[in-house]
Amino acid sequence: MIEVELKAVWKKLGGRNVLRGMNLRVPRGQTTCIIGGSGTGKSVSLKHMVGLMQPDRGEVLIDGVDIGRFSERQLTPIRRKLGVLFQSGALINWINVFDNVALPLVELSKIKKKDIEQRVMDKLNMLGLGHASQLMPSEISGGMKKRVALARAIIWDPELILYDEPTSGLDPVIAATINRMIVDMHEKLGVTQVVVTHDMESAYTVGHTICMLYQGRVLQVGTPDEIRATENPYVRQFIEGNAEGPITGQGGGDLSKFYSDEGDDNGV
Ligand SMILES: Nc1ncnc2c1ncn2[C@@H]1O[C@H](COP(=O)(O)OP(=O)(O)OP(=O)(O)O)[C@@H](O)[C@H]1O
Ligand SMILES: [Mg+2]
């Protein structure tokens, strides 16, 4: 299984430093949750881990190799080991559910048609979508779309799975099923996983480690118990969902004493 690490990663987007010296280690075979407010750079950090974005500075290490400057060609063999559930789901609207899930297999490999069929139907059945294989994306609900995207993300039996908001917009029962699946991926297959979520129940259920991102840096990393017991006022406010507290829409103020890592404040 794969190990991932972001080391002092800086990324400017739209004229603003979105990642500001982000350090995050995702240990092999474990599930790491990233929590944090909207716009703090959670999705951007996932995009760095799959080589969709390149850091301005810092390193993106996959099994110790810096992929931060890799070309598309160099990334291909690595991407075969990764499964990504993007926040938007990103299904292709003019092909049906089956073909959407089969896409990575058809595009990247020379697997026999019969084997593709078997694999796609296995994943669809696992996610309770066996009956929907011939439907078009426009004919299924939002929660089903999310599960189709999830089936596609795991079609390769990846060594590393990145989930961006896997349970948002799902009913509580389906959300619990997805959480169970994430736990199973760890228990049965030992996959390394990163789960971006706003859903604290989900983070406590699936995460071995939870890290709270705030303004492009990791504010605190801990086990679910450590995060539950946190005395960091920013983390407390977030996990309790309080309107009152130090977190403001604009950010600002001197946060340095609240960050648990040394970070890298050059160039703020
Ligand atoms: N390609 C881009 N060009 C310009 N700005 C971008 C780009 N991608 C992201 N951003 C900005 O970077 C910031 C962080 O975005 P990101 O998508 O990582 O947020 P997030 O933490 O995932 O939030 P949410 O919880 O709402 O999904 C936002 O202010 C966003 O507008
Ligand atoms: Mg996001």
C-alpha cells in the first residue's frame, strides 16, 4: 500500500495563497480524515496528492518520491494505484452508469470485456446500484450519482483512495453504508485512505487520524479521541459547529500559537 506526504506545500490560486506551508502525513494502510471550513484548501490538497495540481513550493511525496513536478506520462503508473472520488462526482452525462464506472478500465487497460463486466457489476452491486447500470446520469438521484462515482473510484482496487465529501448530500442510512465501506476497505484490504469531510460523525467513525485544516495549514492532528477532547478554540468551534468563536469568515489575526506544526511562514 501507498504512503503520501505533503511537505511544506505552498500553492497560490486566484492571486491568493491557498496552501500555506501545509504539512500532512498519510500513513500506509490507515485512514486519515481532513476536516475544516469551506475554502480552507481541502480539495486543493487532494488535487496535489493525485498530481492534478503542482505545488509552487514544497514536496508531494508518494512512497517517498516527489511527484510535484511529474509529467502526465510519469503520473500514469501512479494514477493506476489511486482511486479518487471528486467532490463534484464528475460523471459523464452522455454515457450510462455502467459505462461511467467502466471508463477507467476501458481507457487504461487491456482487460477482456467479460472481466470488465464482472468487475463493474461487482462494484455496482456492492454499492446497491446493480439495478441502475443501464440508466443515464440524468435519470438517477444525487445520492446515486455519488455512489456511481464511488464505484468508479474503486474500480481498480486501488492502493490509495481519496474521497472528497463522500457522505455529503446522502440520506443517513446510505451515509452509514458508505462509512462502513470505508472502514471495510481498511479492515479487509488495508487500503490507505484520505477522507475529506464536514461530517464529524463520519470522521470519528472512519478516521484513525483527523487533521483540521485552517487557512491552508494543518491546525491540529490527532486521533478521534484527541480531537474530541481538543482545547484548541478553533478546532472546538469547528467540531461543535458553533456560530460563535474565533473562526471568522475573513480569517485574520495571529494564529501562530494555535498551529501544532512549525509550518513555514515564508512568503505569507
Ligand atoms: N483552480 C482554481 N483557481 C482559483 N482559485 C481556486 C482554484 N481552486 C481552488 N481555488 C480557491 O482555493 C480555495 C480553496 O479551495 P478548496 O476547493 O480547496 O476548498 P475546500 O476546503 O475544499 O472547501 P469546500 O469545503 O467548500 O469544498 C478557495 O478559495 C477556492 O476559491
Ligand atoms: Mg472541497
